[in-house]
Amino acid sequence: MNKKTKDTLILGTALFAMFFGAGNLIFPPSLGLLSGKNWIVCGIGFFLTAAGMPLLGIIAVSKAGGTISHISNKINPIFGKIFAIIIILSIGPLLAIPRTGATTYEMGIKPIFPEINPLISSIIFFGITLYFVIKPSEIVDKIAKILTPLLLIMIFLIIIKGIISPLGSAVTKMDVNPFSKGFTEGYQTMDALASLLFGGVVLNSIISKGYESEKDHINMTIKAGIIASLGLGLVYGGLIYLGASTNSIFPPNKEKADLLITITNSLLGDFGKIALGIVVSLACLTTSIGLTATVGNYFSDLSNNRVSYKIIVIITVIISTIFANIGLEKIVLLSVPLLVMVYPIAIVLILMNIFNKYIPKNAYTGAVIGAFIISLYDGASAAKINTSFFSTIINVLPLSKYGFAWITPAIIGGFISTFLLKHSNLSNEPHI
């Protein structure tokens, strides 16, 4: 194995570990349970956003220059900052970090120590997070390197046992389009949003290994991303199947964490449930530490160090402790409107940056505005706000019944802004 191949393999494995958080485990089984006989089609939709889109995000960021700002600033620097802040808050104290605390309680603490109050669990969990974030230690990296293989071993043991000895069978079909349901459920992993931050990490890692040519940067990034995406796809496919195999046993509204715990307990017994809970909890801790540090570094840099890293991470863990106690299911429910609103914009930016040299500079603004108008409607609908006045208009748009009404306005918006800005004597040269 030559050096480049070895470095690419290591990078792909590391990228998989960066994406693979314990929270990702709770969504595929639940989706499988809901999809029943449609689990394959539903799984393909889920794979596209939960594994495919992160791959494209990594590639887009590396091609654009290495940071989320290189992608979003093509619209406008102010928009770039606002978009970046929304992404950071989403994978930070508003959604992802509290979810690590809630998942730890529901999968790691509650099954073993049901009498412990969730607030106490959250305070201890985020207290440990704060300790490691303020006093960085190599022990966290070492634990993470051990935990990811252990977590994978546990998951594949469960999947293999579930394939050999299915708990039940898929007996029902979805009452909604399975592909679009899987596609939008993939938003919940938040990995496409995370890829906009991880892209810079991957690029810097490649450069630090001595690879200087842009061709090497792109090729190694693509190959590493494929390795990570295939790994995610295998896990997601197996877990969706496990959920589908319980379609004849459990009600569709069974709580996500409880579903995975019950499946594990049924297949591997109490030891499997406890072992999975411990490994998942420790994996949540390393994820929480990494995300909290990311939030601290970003906002500290944004304020030109006027607000210290220490103050920001303290505020972050306090907010996360509070939000974690509303419960995992409510965190997931509350996240839907925001993710439905943000994801189409992120997808548009990712795809346009990948095909950057073929796309006029002025097309970016109109495409994002077109996608945002529809995603704002979708977000309001997900938040149970009365949007019946606009429904008639939205339903006329192509692909609206599949949940992709934003695609046509994004394309039309891109053409309109290209034409208008071209005739305003503004630059219409494509990016290079």
C-alpha cells in the first residue's frame, strides 16, 4: 500500500468517526419501523441526505477554499455570517449538543439507573464536558479512537444477529411517499451541516501530510469521503432493516431511544443493552466535547476574542444542560422546523459550489432566495403554523408532493438573478 492510499484510508476512517455520533443511531431504526415494507426505498432517501450529502459537502468546502465562509460568502458576507451562525448553533447548543446529553440519559443512564433524575444526569454530563473543553487533554482523542470501533462492533453484532434471527417482519406500508420521508428524515443527522465545518478539517489534514497540489486535495477528499459515506451507509442500512423487522411488533410511535434499546435487549440480552448504553454514552461525551469546543472557537474568533473562549463554552454547556432536560423526543420534534428550513439552502450551496465553474456568480443569490422562500413555508408548516393560504400555490410546484417544492424556485431564482444582475452591469463571470 503506497503512502497516498494509506493516508487516504486513515483520513476516510477519521472522517467516518467525525460524522458517526451516537445520536445517528436512534433515527434509522425508527425510520425502518415507520417504513415497514417500504424500508429499502425509504432507506435510499435517508442515505442520500445522511451519507451522500455530507460527502458532497466535504468536497464542496474543499473546492471552495476550506471553510463555511468560502461557500456562504458567495451570496453576501452578511448572509455568510448569519448562515454560519445558524449552522454553528444548530450543531451546537440549540440541537446537537443537548441531544448528546439527552441520548446519554435515555440510553446509558436510565436503563441501568432508572431512579436518577435527568437533571442530575445532565449536570454531571455537561460538567465533564466543560472540564475537558476548558482543559483539553489527549485522553479524549484516545477514548474516541477506542470508542468508535467498540460502537461499530456492538452495532454490527446487533445487525448480524437481527438478520440471522429477525425479531419480526415488515407488514405495513407507509402512508406517505417513502423516498421523500427518508430524504427529509436524513436532515436529523445534521451531518450535511456538519460537513460544511469538517471540510476545512479534512483539507488542512491533507495539506499537513505534505500534499500540495489541488488535484491531490480534491482526489483524496473525494476518496476519503466515499470511505466515510460507505461506512455510514452500511450502518444506516442495517439499522433501518432492524427497525423494519419490528414493524409487526411495535407501534409506529415507539420512542426512538427505547426502540434501539429494546431491539438490543431482545437480540443480545441485558448485557448487550447495558454494553451498548455505556459505549453510546461515552461516544456522546466525546461528541459533546468536540462540538462545544467548535462553538467556543467559532464565536471567540467571530468576536475577535472580545468574548473569551472560556466564557462561550461555559454559556454553551449551561444552555445545553437546560435544553437536554426537555427530553430526546421533544428535542427531535423541535429541531424539525429549523432543519427543514435550513437544509434546502445548504443543499443548494453545496451543489452549486461543486459545479462552481459552470455556474455564473450571480446565480447564487437567486437560487438561495428561491429555495429559502419555499423552505420557510415548509418550516412554518412543520412548526404547525397555519399556512393553508399558501398551500394552493406551493402544491402547484413540480415535485411538491414529494417534499421537493424548493427545487424549481431555486433553479428559476438562479436564472432570474443571473439575468437581472447581468443587466445591472455587475460581474457575471463564473467562479474559478
